[in-house]
Amino acid sequence: MPIETSPILALPYIQAAQAQKHVTHNEGIRLLDIAVQLVVQSRSLTTPPASDAEGHRYIVAASATGAWVGHDGEIAIYEGGAYWFIAPQPGWRAYVVDEAEIAVLSTSNLWETARDLPLEIERLGVNATPDANNQMILSGASTLFTHDGAGHRLTLNKATARDTASFLFQTGYGGRAEVGTTGNDDLTIKVSADGSTWVDALRVDGSNGYVTGAAVMASATDTTAGRLMRADYGYGPGNLVGSVAEAAGVPTGAVIETGSTANGSYTRFADGTQICAQTLTTSGTGVTTWSFPIAFSTPPSGVASAQASVPRFTTTGASSTTQTDVDCWDISGTRQAETVHLIAFGRWF
């Protein structure tokens, strides 16, 4: 039995002793006119356009309806006021006008363009030559990554915590600064003057967010120029006033502490200075005891003032760090009952 069509494009063969050979020949020319240098208007339509031009071709989209129903993925050709169809073969290429892209029919019977598929290459160089280590390289004045929506995120992923995910900054291909997670999951900013000796300027602990490094105060007495002050070592609005404390003479609390009791008011300073104040009335018949509102570490000095007589402090022996006696005398040497203003100066450590 003679073969009637070609195996690839199904072009009709002219048979021996065939009448009206021009019909078969013209049919073959017609099919070639459609398939060679294939250009389609679109691959996204599921129904024919409302009006069309003679010779327009389309890749029929999935779930087609109307005059194209049942012809998903086929080539629809508009001729003589109607559509007829060709079933393409895997590997056919078509230029899609409304996308300005080349579409290829895959073995899965899908028409796909380059933007539909992932681009996978072993090396990529833009104005530069990649190598085995730098498999992607770009040489240019600047590089822009911009958003395609609300924002943009650049991700660096490493296999394990002990590996490195970082940005390295170089001068003459010698490292000078690096930002990232290098050898652990802490965020580190490190710098180098020569590319070989590195200093961890800042390290942010991955578990708690606390910051350490050469750029941060190493201790409460560290006054190295250029270092950042730690909240627990420095002073500000949050800890200027509060409870003062010390360890081996080094302040570990607030700068100023104030308070009051029924025995008066007091002020303590971080350097150890303490001041107590009180106003009381002497008895006029004997000594009047002032118990300090807070104890001194050693017996304090004091001043007293009164309007009509001469007040004076008299200490009470071993308890002089916690209290003192007060007397008021007139010019004749007689005790007086008088309002006295008292201030004691000393140290709390």
C-alpha cells in the first residue's frame, strides 16, 4: 500500500497516476506555509477573537471553547472565514507576537518560552570570565536588585552552623571587611588592615542578641577612645538616679541615690560621698539625739545652724556612724530649746 503522507509534517504525497495532482501539491504548499517560520498571534486565548485577519495563527490555550473546543495546544489557522487546525510535534518552535518570545512544544505537550523555564548553567560571567571558585562573576560600575512588589530579600544560605555565609569587602582583592555568620550563627562585623589579621569589631550573639567585640567597652573601667558604651557599664537617663553600689571601689549601680526616712533625707553618690540632712528641735534640758536616716561607713563631719543660739554636734562614741547628739546654747552658756538645721557629710563606703 503506497504511503500517502510524509512522516514528520504529514505533507501529502502525489500518488502514481493520480488525477488533479495540483490539489495534492497545493495542499502540501499550504501546510508548509503554515509550519515553516511559524508565527502565532498568541498562545493564551481559549476562544477565537471577535474579528480576525486572513492567515492569522494561534496556539490554542488549555480548556478552549467555542470554535476551538477540543483543540488545546494545536495550531489554529484562520482561512476563508473559518479555522482549521494542525497538530504540532514536540520540538516545534513558534514566535509568539503578543509576548515577543519563542515558544517550544515540549515532550509533555506544553508550549513553553525561556521565561517559563528555570535557567540552569554551570557558570555565568557578565563582562568578566567565571572560574571554578567564582562560578558567577559580574564586572561593572554598579549592580541593582530591585523589588517586584512590596520589597526585596537577598538570601545567603549555608549548610551548617560552622560554615560561612557573609559579604566580603576587598581592596585590590585583599580582604578588608566582612559581615555575616562566619564559623557559627553569630552575626559578626570584622575588619582587617592587611587581609590576613582580622579583628571582630562587633559580634551579635545568635541566641540572645547581646553585642560584644573590639568596638565595645570591655569592662566598667574601659575608657578606650572610640569604643561603644555598654548599658551596664555606662550611664544615661535610665540609671543616672537609682540605687548606688560598688565592688572593690568601682561603681556598679546608679550615679546618684536619694531617699528619706522619719530621721531626715540623704543623698549618696557613686564615688562614695554621702550627705544627710534633718531639721529638729532641741529639748533645752539635755542633749537631743539625731539618728541618721542612713548609716555612714565612718563618722561624718557636720554643720548645724539655728536662729537665736549656737548649736553643736556631739558624737556618741561607737554609734557615731549612725547617730549624733545635738545641743543649743545661748551666749551665757545656757541650753536652749531651738529649731536646728543639720547636715552631715561623710562616706557610705
